Amino acid sequence: EPEVTQTPSHQVTQMGQEVILRCVPISNHLYFYWYRQILGQKVEFLVSFYNNEISEKSEIFDDQFSVERPDGSNFTLKIRSTKLEDSAMYFCASSGGGGNYGYTFGSGTRLTVV
Amino acid sequence: AQSVAQPEDQVNVAEGNPLTVKCTYSVSGNPYLFWYVQYPNRGLQFLLKYITGDNLVKGSYGFEAEFNKSQTSFHLKKPSALVSDSALYFCAVRRVGDKIIFGKGTRLHILP
């Protein structure tokens, strides 16, 4: 069964440093998403991406965040200057499109900012 | 706007007993409803979805959910709980062309 792959599984970074979280969505999917979950709490929407541009973003997704699809396979989330409160599990997801598609989620990257 | 409510933070069930994890939603138009499960230190795993048709949908690991339009509910059920079902369960909703919104999650404890 096709999977969404995320790397690394765990990233520790110092406050103020830039981090890039990487995702390889399912190859024929068209819609890509990032969600965040702060330690066992609610899963929050960050951003959706379609046709090489952001289609929607939440209030959490401020100027410190950016997304990119640099080639035909990768989908990245960059945090320019990390803060302690950015510590969370970050999930990438992809979808084939249309309302009746659920998302396939990756296994997540646990980001720890120290 | 769309929203999902999971009224229980935690549900405790004895092994072998039936379980129910509650979910209600608010969305304009026809909802698409989902249940995901998260095991400790793991990602979100799809369990089942309701798109249209039969109100009772069956999913992975013996779980099922019943769509009730009049009560705007989509409760997750299983006839006989297993200890291995212990996990965090998320109900989610979306409209056509919109993003998935998750509930806050319900922690299910199955007691041996």
C-alpha cells in the first residue's frame, strides 16, 4: 500500500535555528498538507498546497513557516527561526483530490526545540 | 465553518465489552467523516470514512461507525474491545474542497 514518508523521524534543534522537515507524498496525489500536534493534543491544520502554491493556511502558519515542492517528489516545511513552542509532532499528508478522499498521513517528525 | 466535537477525553472499557467513542460535527452541506487512530509514538492511521450511502460503515480492526444525520453524529463502535485497541482516536470532518478538521481526540483505555 502506498505510503507518505517523512524524514527525519525526530529532530532536535536549538532555539533560533532553521529546520526543514521533509515529506515524500504518494506519487499520484495532487494535494499536500502539513498538520501539527503538540504532545498528545489536538491535531491542528497548518497549510494546504496544490498546483505549486499554498491554497490555504492557518493562523499558526506565520511568516516563520514556508512550504516548498522543490521537485516532483518532495514536499518540505521550513521553520526559519524555531521557538520553544514549535516543539510538536509534524504530520505531512497527501490526497488524491475531491471531497471523498481522506488523507494519507506520514508517521510524523517529532521536533524538539531546546 | 466546520467543527468536530469529541465530548470525552478518555473512555475506559473492559476487554471483551462493546465500546463507543462519541463524535458530533457541524458542517454546512454534506459532510465527509473520518476516524483516525494514533498508537503511542506513531502517526495517524486511517480507520474508516463515511462519504455517502449506508449509514453504517465498517473499517479496519473490526471497528465501525454510524452516521446519524439528524443528530449530526458519527460515533465509533466495536462489539468486543481488545487491549490492543488502546490508543488515541480522532474524529475528523471535511467538506468538498476544504481541509480535514480534527476533533481533540479521545483516549481509549481497554482494561484487561
